[in-house]
Amino acid sequence: MRCSIRLCFKTSLAIILLWFFIILKVPEEIEDVQNVVMRHSSKKKPRSLEDWQTITSKYLEKIHQRRKTWLTVGITSVSRQGQGGLLDTLASLYHASSIAEQKRITVLVHLADSNSSWLRKTVLHISSLYSSQILAGQLLLIHAPSDAYPTVNHDQNELPQGQMYSKQNVDHAFLVSFATKLSTYFLLIEDDVFCAPNFVTHIHSKVINRKPHTWVLLEFSNMGFLGKLFHNRDLPLLARFLLLFHKERPLDWLIPHFRILLDQPNTILCRPFLFYHRLARFTLENKTFTAQEKSPHSPDVLPGAVFTDMRHSGVHSPQEAYALDESFFWTYNVTTGNYWIVILNHPANLNRVQIRTGSIMDGKHILKKGQVELGYQPEGEPPNCTHFTLLGRLVQGQMDQIILKSTGYQVSCVKLTVNANQAGGLMIRHIYLWEGDALNGAADQS
């Protein structure tokens, strides 16, 4: 059994390399990529292993001559109905990295889904958005065809619940095996995350500070297998480990066990955490929400439009501060009078407002001086409130305020205003609203 796994692994790796070679050399003919993949996968008499190894060695030699970076960021992605998490993740990753930082990293994406339509659309989208990174060798796309998987059903829609982690383990075995010689370090993230600004510099600083102490795994998130940093020299062993036990345990269990086997008994968490899951999506304008079910003490989802005059990128947008997930709004160098405002579609009777700014772990990037106002009587197009009442001022960048009935009645706007110039980054983690009389106790300090 082990021999067959190794043979499949070697063969599939060669197919991966050949497919990416075609993508890289002929970006203008990307329409034909999927046909090439299917043709190689469906042949009754595939190339001999020796032929594949020749192609592989020649391509690896060319890749290694082009560039070897300090860090490879590895992502495995599969299709999810109605979601474009991979494109959002890539956008966040590149927006969070300076030009100098991008030259130090290679982004490796394993498109681990057999859905030919999704593969084609994803390759087309990525190649159109990031053609310069692909041609510079900064972004690599790979795909392992389904027949290369050892006794694993490749179709996500047909997988039993108990076998989901088996395919995920093999997906990541292909990913880390390909990444072995691309760089010095390897960072594993997921395809539904936001990256903190300048995460490459933060990781480099942590690695330098760890010397001369040895380590196997540094963790820049405490969630699952997100944000795990390895030495590339350990990746071949990790790939074999994942293949050997792919049916036994999920990935987020195997990685800590791998760390222990390599003689690092304790977790090394590096704060502040640099990666955040995007757990939910909603569109304020269309009142379409796909969030987790609301518990009795959860904030209410009140449809509305978000506006700000603060400078921002297209990734960490103002709307992210009003989301019921772990995303956030990030901006730079705010000045007195800058504001963030949500204008509700319908007036609401509010009884609580919670504002959280700054990193959750170290408290940096808070709004040092700011206040919250409640607005009434919206007019104009787009509408804006004509009358505001001061709710209170932030204390150390935070607020959690119960609202009197007289003040919270028929509120149409909630406005966060900057009261002093502030250089550097500002992170608004969330602005939560509660409606009606659902909460009568003291506000929790989450």
C-alpha cells in the first residue's frame, strides 16, 4: 500500500509540474489549460514514470534558477458554492504586503478540486488579476488530478462526513511537497482569511528573535491549521506523515502531533495574531445575510449602508467593521473629524452599542481619542442624519454602552468620530448593535 501511495504521489507531482509549466509559458492561451489537464488525466496509457521524472527535473531546475525566496505562503482551495474566498484571500495577502515584502515571498496555491468549470474560471480570474506575479515567479498555481489520490474520493459533493479530512490531508501533502525547495520557510494559511498588514515583516522579526533557539512550528493564529510556519527542510517529512495517516485524523490534529514527534512538545504562539478567518458574508444594501444563527445575546444584524472619509484599501473595507465575523477595517493616519458611519435602512430602537478597536492580542492600533454619536431624522440622497446625540467617548479605544430608551428610540445612524490626529494604523475590529429589550443585564466585555 505504501509503495502505491508513493508511486501515485510521484506521478501526480509530475502532472502538477507539467500543468503549471503550460500555464506559465503560455499565459495568453489560458483558455486551453483545462483541456490539457483533462487530456493528460484521461489517457489510458500514461507516460512512463521515467518520462515524468525527466519533465519534473527539468522544470524544477528552471524554477530554482529563477528565484528562491525567504518565505512560501501555501494555500489549498476547493470550490464553495456562492463564495470567492480564494480571490479575497489573495487580494488581502498582496494588499497587506509592501513591494519589498512581495519580493521575499512565493505564493503557492493548490487548486484541489476536480470541478473542471471551477478550475477553469479560477485559473482565468487569477491569471488576469495577477499575471505579473505569475510571470515573475511570485505566484504558482498547481493542481493534482483526482486519479492521483490514494483511495480518496475527490468529489467534494460526494464525500461522506467522515472522509472529509482524508482528502484535505492529501491535498496538503501535495502542497507542502511541491513547496519543499521554493524557499527557506513555509507558511500555511487557508483560502478564507484576511492577512494583517506587513505580516511578512512581523514573521521575519519573530524568526530572528527566536535565534539561537530551535523550533519546528511557530503559530501566528490559534485557529486550526491557519498561520502555521515551518522550516522548508521539514516539508518532505511532513508530506510523508500526512500521506501515511491521511485516513486517521484531521489536519489540525496531525500538525501538532507532527510538531511533538520532531521534539517540540509545547506550542509557540506568536502574538499579535496575523491571520483572521472570514466566517460569514452579508450584503448590507441587498439585506442578504449568511451568518451563524443568532444566540439570545448576539448583536442584531440591522441592514444599512456604511460610509467613511478615512483612507482605505479595497481589502480591509469599512463594511468589514460592521460584519459578524473576524474581519476588520484597517486605515492609516486619521485626522480630527474623520468618521465612520452606518446609516440604517429603517430606524431602530437600540439598547446597546459596542465598539472594539485595536489588535485583540496586544492592544495596538486602537483609536486613542474618539466618540460615538446616535443620529436621527435622515434626509437626502444618499440619506444622512440631520440630528446627532453624543452617546459617549471611547476609553482606551473601546466602548460597550447600554442605551437609555429615550436616547435609543428611532435611531437611524451610528457614527464613530475621530477626536485627535493619529499617525500609524487604526484597526476597527467591530461595531455591534443590539435592538429592543433582548438584553437587560450588564454588557459583556468580549
